[in-house]
Amino acid sequence: MTELVYVTNKSDKDLNFEYNFVGIEFPVGKTVEIPLQTAKHVLGYGDDDKEKYLVQLGLIRLHSELEEATEKFKKIEISETPPVKNRSLPSAVGVVPLHVEKRGEGKVNQRVA
């Protein structure tokens, strides 16, 4: 059984909490390695009912906020394996590799006099 899990915050807001008197931060777009027990206790890893975890994290105060908070919480991904980055894609959103025009090799263009 894996003792560590990898949490990736794909939401639009940093997530911060405290567990065992230690502050843990999940910056937007970053993957953080945490103990499995912490993920279970704080993020409800492995538990289908996330309501009590959303309350613990301060993401909801009223039952009417549950549906919206649950949708936002789904953007927090937990994995037992570290994420693999695809190096063939551009690193920044909207960046497109330059198109390089290939020319025939070995041909010399000469001007006719």
C-alpha cells in the first residue's frame, strides 16, 4: 500500500489547511506530496461523502453551498503515483511551436544572367 499520495490543485484558488499543527499548502497548478493518512483525514481520500471534509476545510458553511463546493473540490486531484509531464507539449498555455519551413537540401538556386 502506498504511504504517500500526490495532490494536484487544478482549481482557481490556493488551498491551505492545518493537520497535526502543520500547515499544508496546495498552490494552484502544483502537485504536493503528502502522507496517505493526511489525505484521508483532511481531503476525504477514499470516502465518497465529502461533506464533512468540505466543512473542515471551511469551503462550506451552509448546506445550500454543498453542490457548488463539491464541484470545486473535484478539481483537487489525488493520485498514488506522481504525475507524468508530457514534454512534447508547450509548457505555457497558448504557446504554439514555430513552423519551420523545410527547404530542399542540396539544391542551389542560381540566377540566370
